[in-house]
Amino acid sequence: MDISSVNFESGWKIIKEEAIDKIEKYLDENVVEINNNLFNAAEYTRLYTVVYNMCAKKTPFCYSKEVYRKYGESLSTYAVNKIKPHLKEADNLKKTKALIDAWYKYSFYTNWMNKFLHYLDRYYVEYNSSLCLKAYTKNIFKLTLFDETRECIKSIIYNIYDSMRTSDDKDNEKLFRDIVFLYNELDKESAEKMYESDIEKKILENVETYYNKEGNNWIQNLSFHDYIILIENSIEKEYEKNKSLEVNNDTCEKVTNIIVRILIYDKLNLLLDNKENIYNLLKDNNLNSLRRTYILFSYFPEAIDGLKKIIGEYIKAEGNKLKEKYISLSMSINNNIDTPTYESNKNSNIAEQKNEYILCEYIHDLIKLHDYYHNMFNFSFVNISNNEIDANFKECLKDYFESFVEHEDEYFSTVKLLVLYADNILTIKNNKEDMQLPDVKNDEDGDYIKHEMKTIINTGELKNDYNKIGNKEGYIGNLNDIRQIRKENDDADSTCDTNIIETDYLIKKMSDIVSIFNYISNKESFFEYYRIYLANRLINNMYISINVEKKFIENLYFLCGSQYTSKLGGMIQNIINNKILNEKFYNYINKNNSNGGITLPNLTNFDENYENNFFSVKILNKGYWPALEKTSMKLSENFNKYILSYTEYYKAENKNKKLEWIYELSEVVFKYFINNRSYYLYCNLISAEIFLLFNKYKYINYDIIKEELQIDLKTFKDNMHSSLYYHKIIYSDDDNINWDTSNFYINENFSYTNQNVYIKKTTTLLSKEHEKTKDDKSMAIEAAIVRIMKTHKRLFYDQIFDHVKKVLSTFSPSNQAIEKKIDLLVEREYIQKEENSQVYVYIP
């Protein structure tokens, strides 16, 4: 037959005989194989061409509508006559299995026919808004076969799903998967959402019933740890089962949500009321259980809030316990301090500082506590979406650490201990006691100057020696568990290299300090203290590394801005600039020594030998450095000529700046020969001048000191106290020393374990500056309360606190300090408290 000009009857006859009859015969005689090539290429081409010739012509020779309708009639006839009789089984399970078999046969049928009739989808369906062939054929199956069997399927879904909890029936699993597949296929071309109403609903009902029953047993009989693990296992087990049954992802998620809701949310009060459950996980460092708990609780904001609160309270309790331990220790230390038999510097409260360094262990323990919980949070409370600590728990760690970290009273100051802890790390450790060097001070735009002199003294006779003092190769100390070597008297250049084996250790320690610094509110006090101790390190060449100092200040800058760190940066820059300044001075001296100036050592290798130069100076800008105490003194010619020379040079270079020398912070080195052994005595310029008087007098007393040096009694006593009581370089015949009248002699039997003897220490001389700021802060709080009350007239007690903290946000006064000032102002009748209320009124 010529297929190029077929009409509808002849064309459909070809389709019926060559396609439909062949497919139906195959389905009657064979097991369906979805990928069976029932038609070869030539047969497929012929049938497609027939359909094309029937549908591609213009009206009235276009038979698309007739072909579309006839195809539906043929499918309906096949379904009713060939398939439906097999669905009349009495057993719902057998009916369902028969329907699944029918579906696969029907799908085989339609897959082939839709290929032949595909031309209908291209034009007829699109232009007539008809169902596409897939939707059309599935709709016929639904109406003729599925709808009548649907109730049977719904009745067995629940039981099949439930039976798979206890048995591993492969046939039931396959049947369930086939049912899910059938529903999903029919739902693709339908808006009924039959899968949700028939399958998902039954699954969720089953899960709800099962876990409501089991959950009550579990929570009564299991520990919290085991209960959480069982929930996790249940979720995993249900998920794996649902995946094996090929249920939809949404269903898997809904099943998980139901399990979590029943076992967590519905029992949340029971889980949270017994706080010991969570406390035990924290005590045992059970990170895995904490992680499980967080994941399960994260489904519900209320659960997360409760968990966060319990963990926060535990951290706060641990922190307060740690803090109270050290507060008690500080009170015990201060109450039981014995007056020492000696003090190396009476006016520098060195003994008190040593006790404070003992209390620095609090900061060490605080860092350990913070690292412990930060690591715990970083493992257990990480948000999967961004791989960072959950914002709730990050806030929890911050809030609860802030609640206990800071403490301020007369015996214990967290802020100061944090600074001391940093100072202890950043300061070189060696066998010597803390050393100090001299300084010069200017007016507002002036500079401090620190200078070093090295002189040798023999017993009974003074010598000036311009050669380098021997045996000064460097400091060797340890920084906790690492060893480090830093050249003595570092030239403080910005490229200063520090031979530190573990530089990362220092960076880590600085990071730890910054992490605790974040939790203190009184940042202004921190910077006041830190500036003082930084000055001590820099002035005395006791810093481990300028680069480490700069890095730490940079970290503080990123947190607080330049308003706090600009002075610290200026101090560092002063030290960096000193090498160039001293080099210029030596060049100046060498050029002018022919005109009667001082002759200094050969400086051909200036850079390499700078650390051992006979005389060097540090210029410190007054605007950056803390206030330094200045002692006036009459200098001997031995020292005065150097100071005059530098002053002359400096004034020539800086017309508008004035220099003031700080003798208390100077360093002079004597070589002292006695009893066939040499010692190097390190002291400041005041002590050096006093020692040199022993070359002139057999003994000295205050009358001689006053006449020769013109210093006061307190300065004399402070500078010689350690030489008398500790080092025993001098002695007195008086049983009861009277500094005003006693005579002092050189001790001919002097002996000391170390070759280097460090006599004068002024490491805490600078710390007095901070004490002055406490009064300023106290007055600021008082003034702020008066101004606030004058403006508002009447305020509640809590409102006063809020206003004061807002006004004084730069140093955030503590509640205790504000409370004391309110009480004080009530006593002084600036404000008064209304009777039986928390309202305060301003008194004009």
C-alpha cells in the first residue's frame, strides 16, 4: 500500500495491524522486558511515516484529532478487556501486585505507541491545548484501572511499612518500591498529589505511632547520653530504610522531623530540667554526644536557647570558681605578706609585683579554660551550612566569659594581671634581675633620653676604661618550654632579628591574650597598664622582639582603633629610631673631638658593635611615654661630660626641644675586683655616683652624700637599700641602721654567686602613673552621675547605670564603682532616694 496518501481508515488499519496487535500479542505471551526491541528500525520508520502522513496535511486531510481520539479508545479497550479482569482478586495484597504488573505492561504498550505517534505532541497537542501523550495515557490508566484499586493500596501501605521494622522481607520491599514508583509516575501528570495523601501520610502516621510509644520507654529507662545516641540511630535507621524504599526526599525529611519532634521537642522540659545531663557531658568532655545533642536540638529554637543557657551557666560557674580561687589567693597573699629582710628598690614595690606575678597564673588558667571551651564549641556546635561556630553559641561563649572574666578590687585586678601576663611573656628571661637604663625628658613636645655608660671600678680606686666590657655575649633564657637567644642591649632596629626557635609560640600566646582582652570592658585601664609595662621593656632592652611587640599592638589596633594604640606605636617607633640617632651622635663626636670634645672608642664597625658601645642614648618622645619620675642630682665630671656633649649635639640638631635626663632609669656597669674575682655591677647613675664616693672617702653617710651629690634622704635610701641588705656590697657597724646618721663601708668580704650583680631595679617605678588615673576615673564617674541627674531630674536606679555607662563608654566603669558613687552622692546630698522606691531625685 502506498503510505504517502493514506486516509484515516487505511492509515489506522496499518497502525492497528502492525503496531497495536503486535504489542498486545507480545504482552499476552511474554514477560515484559522494558528494553525489549520489539520493532526494528524499518518498522519504526514505516509506522512513524504513516502517522506523519495522516497528520501533516491540511484540513480536511489532516487526521490528527481522529488519531489522538482513536489511540485513547484503543488504550481504554485494552485496559478494560485485557487487564481489568486480573484485578478482581479478593485479597488487597494480590490486587495491588496485579495492578503493579498491569502498570508495567501498560507502560510497555504506551512507550512504543507514544514513539510512533510522537508527531501529535509536536503540533496537535501544542495547538489544541490537549494533554501530551504521556499525560493522556497515564490519565487513561488512572481512570480505568488505578482509581478502582486505590483503596486497596492505601489499606496495605501502613502494614507493609510497619512490618519492615522487624522483618527483612525482600518481596514486600520490592512491592513498596513499585507502589512508590507508580504513584510518582501518576503524580507527574496530575495535580492530585496522590503520593502525599496515600503513601506519605501512612508512613508519617506509622512513624508517629511507633516513636510516641517507644519514646516514653526510652526517656524513662535510658541515660541522657544513651537516649541521644538512640535518637541518632533511629533517625539514621529510618533514613536508610526510606532510601531503600525509594520514598521521596521530602518524606525522609518529614520522618526525621517527626522523630526529633516526638523525642526532643515534646520531651524538652524533661531533658532540660535535669541540667546534670548536660553538665556530665561537659565534665567528661564528651564532644561527640554534645555534637549529637546540638544537631538534634538545632531543629527547635527553644531547645537551642535552653541548651545554650545550661552550657553558659556551667561555664560561668567554672569561671567563677576559678576566679574565686585566685581572689582568695590574692587576699591570703596580701594578708600574710611578711616585710622582707631586703628590698632591691623600696619605692618600686617589687615584692608586691612578685606576688602579682604569682596571680598571673589566673590568666594562664583563664586562657586554658577559654581554649578548652572554644575548641569544644568549634567541634560540637559548628553550623554545617557555613562551617563556623553557631552564632548562638559564639554569643554564649562571649556573654558568659564576659560575666566572670573581669574583676577589680584592691587585691585583684584582671586587667592588670592580663598586662602582667603579657609582660611576662614578652620580657626576656635571664639570671639577672630586672635592669634599667637612663633617660632624658622634655616638655610637651620634648623627648626622654636613655643613656648607657660603662665604667670600671677597682677596690679603692676608680678607673675610666673606654674599652668594651668583656663577657657580655648575650642573654640566654627560656620562655616556658622554649629556649631563645637575644643579643644583649638590642639596637632596637625595626628589622631586629630575634633568634627564637619557636616564634609561632609567641604569636599564639599573643592571640590568647587578645582573646581574653576581648572579654574585658575596662579597656582603657588595660592600655594604661600596658603602656607602663611596654615602656619598662623598651627602656631596659628587655623585649624579646620588636616585631612581636608591633604585631601585638596591631592586633589591639584592629580591635580598638588608634585612639588607644597610637601612643604604643609611637613608643615602638622611638626605639626603632634610636640606632640612627646614636650613629649621628657618634659621627658628631668624631668630627668635633679635635676641638676639645670627648674621645670615644673607635667606631669603624659601628653596626656590628653597637651593643657594646661605651655610651649610648635613647630618645623618648614625651607625648608617647608615661610620666617618668625625675631626680635632680649633682653629677661628677666623669659622667657629666658625656651628658653635656650629647645635650650640645641634640640642641644643635633640634632647636625647639628640651632634654631632661632621667637618672633613675640609667644603667652604669662597673668592673669590680675583689678577693681574686671580678664582678660586673649593674646599677643606675645615682647608685654609681654613690659607689664612686668610696674612692674618695673611707666611709660615706648621708651628710657626705648630701654635700657631694645633693640628693634627698629618700633617694639615697632607695638606691642603696639592696646593696646593704641583699647584695651586702656595703655594711654598717650600727646594729640599727639609721640612714640619716649611720656610716657605710665597702664590704671587703663581698662574695656573690653570679658574676653579674644587678643592684638597682626600677621595673615598677613607672607603675605609679596608673594609680593617679584611678582617682581621675573616680571623679569622672561622680561628675557623670551629677550631670545626668541634673539633666533628667528623676531616674530609676537601673537607668542611672545605663546612662553612666553610655557617657563613660571609653572605660566602662563597673557596677560596683557606680554604686559606690551613687551612695556617696546621696550622703553628700547631691541626690536623694525616694522613700520605698528605686527612684533617685536630683537636689538643686
